[in-house]
Amino acid sequence: MFGPSIKLFDLLGFPIRIDASWFVIAALIVWSLSSGYFPQALPGMRPMTYLALSMAAMIGLFGSLILHELAHSLVARRYGLRIGGITLFLFGGVAELSEEPKSAASEFWIAIAGPAMSATLALAFGLGAATLPELGTLAVLLGYLAAVNLMLAVFNMLPAFPLDGGRVLRAWLWQRAGDLQEATRKASGTGVILAAALMGLGFVSAMSGGGIGGFWLILIGFFVLTASRSAYQQLVLRDSLRGRRVGDLMTPNPQTASPEMRLATLVDQIMLAHAVSFVPVVSDGQILGQIDTRLVRSVPRATWQDRDVGSVMAPIDPNSLISPQMTAQDALERLTKGPARKLIVVDRGVVCGVLSLRDLLGHIAVVQALGGGLGTVQAGKAMALPAHKSILRPQP
Ligand SMILES: [Zn+2]
């Protein structure tokens, strides 16, 4: 879901990363503060002072976002959930939960922790600004950070799943009716409505001269819209795979090649004849490597008659070997996260099947067709990790 990101440091065991898109927003914040906010709040100072204040404000905002996500992560860890780390990106921050909360209560406390942290920070900065007016310039900076944290708390409590407020709403619905999927459907429904409202508001604001704030609202609305939809689709995916194992869904008895086989034979008699693009290489039942159309193409066509599979195959990545007992949900995660696009299913050392995303999605499509009314499943769109996202307020 992210572009290239840079790991900065570990905080209480959580890796803190910055997505490249964060630099865009950091630059935008420094620019808008140093050319607008601070010159208005503190007239008559030197441009360098405004720039320094804006940099300090940006770093304060950076710290506030991390603390917001850290609060989510700490509570999640207390509930025994695995956390991938914290990433700051264009719209704010994300605490990557590797799994969904297991109960309505844990969902509630994990979700509320972030806004509670932001509200506490707002109060602390606000008190600092109010009680230390003799600080002058610094008090203005503290006031700004108080306002930003208050907006972070309020904005993220909008009942739009998967924002924090939407998660609180989902936890409440889940607790009340005991049906997670239905609760998610409703909470992401409000997310879609709110996203449309944000985009509409942004459009009106931009048309009536609201400037960058209007465009920002449109962007955030769009972000909330895609996030709510993908969060729901992702739940549908996981739900459709519940209780299934790799052995149920794999393509069994796959075509295999021997290392001595000529490439021309592999292409004609296996790949083309059986419409497969990926072939495990096996000798005496033991897996030796794998070969696919990409590898075959890397060899000049004129030599396919002479080259053997063993000289072209790639070694097996241990991560792409799975057992038929693995749950389908885990296999989905492995396929969507890892580099391997096909997994080789090995039972007691013998290759017994191949599993691709297509196998899983085919199953999901049928489940959905039978269940009905759950919306469509879009391959690839719904693969985002469950995440606590926080979004920034529109720019001042
Ligand atoms: Zn949050």
C-alpha cells in the first residue's frame, strides 16, 4: 500500500518508518506555516525565524502523529495482536496491525487509544501555551501544536471506518449484534457517506476560493472512500476463506518438470499443453527448483532445443513452500505480502499442489456468489493490511 519507505528508528519495539509521500506533506506544512500562519500570528519577525518555527512545528506534528499511532500499537500489543510497525505517509500515520482485533472490546480500546492520546497532547500543549504566555514565540508554537492535536483527535473520531471513529462505531455495532461482517458493512457504509460529504465540502470550498484546504478535503475524502471500501472487501475475503485449508483450494497434482528436460519440451508439452506458466522442478519426488515463463523467456528462443530446465530454473524460496494444512487466510497473506506469486504445496517432502492468488479468489468469488449481497470482491484492491490510519486535518 506504500511506496518506498525509510525506517527511522525503533520505538518501544515498533519500527517507525516514513513513506516517501510524507516529505510532500512535510514540505507543504512548512511552506504554508512559514508563509501564512506564523507571519499572521507573530507579525514583524525575520523570514528565517518563521522558517525555524515552521520546521519546529512540523517536527512537533511528526512526533504527535507517532505518539497517536504508538497509543494504538501499545494497546493492540496488550491485546496480543502482532503489529507490523508505524508508518507516516501523505495523509497522516498508520499503525499496521497484522491481524484484526478479536473482540469488540479490544477493537474499541485499540481504536480509542489514538484519539485519546491526541486529545491529551492537545490539552498538554494548550495548557503550556496558556500558562506560559511569557514564552511569546514558543507559546504560539505550542498553541499551534495544541490545535493540530485537537484536530487529529476530532477528525479521526469521524465515524468513517477504517478511521478510529469508524472502528469505535464498528466495535459498538459488533458488541450489540454480535455480527462482525454486518458491523463492518454498516461502519464502512457511513465511511462512504462521510467521504462523499468531505469531497463535496472540499469541492464547494475550492470553487468558492477556499484554496488548498478545499483540495485537501477532496483528497482526504477520496482516501477515506478507498480505505472504507477496501477494509470491507478485505474482511469479506478473510471471511470467505474462514475454515479453509490450502489442501482444499490448491490446484492438486500439478505439472512438474525434471531438471534434464529440454526447455522446448517444457514449453510445448507442459506450459502450452496444460496452460500453466509456473512449473515446479522435481527429481525423484524431491523439489529442486521452479521455472516460469519469465525465466524461459530470459533464454534466447533459438537455444530452447538445447538448454535443459536444470540450467535455467530458479532455486526455491523456502517462503514459497507451504503445507496443505496451512489455513487459506495465512496463504492469502503470504501471497499478497511476499514476492512469490505461486506457492508450492509440499506434503511430507512430496509436491502435491500449487496455490496461486487465482485459486483463492476463485473460491472467494463462488462463496460470495452463493452468499449474495456482500458486494463484489476486487482482486488486488482489497489486499491492504488492516491498519489504524489517522488523517491530518486540512491545511490552515
Ligand atoms: Zn488513529
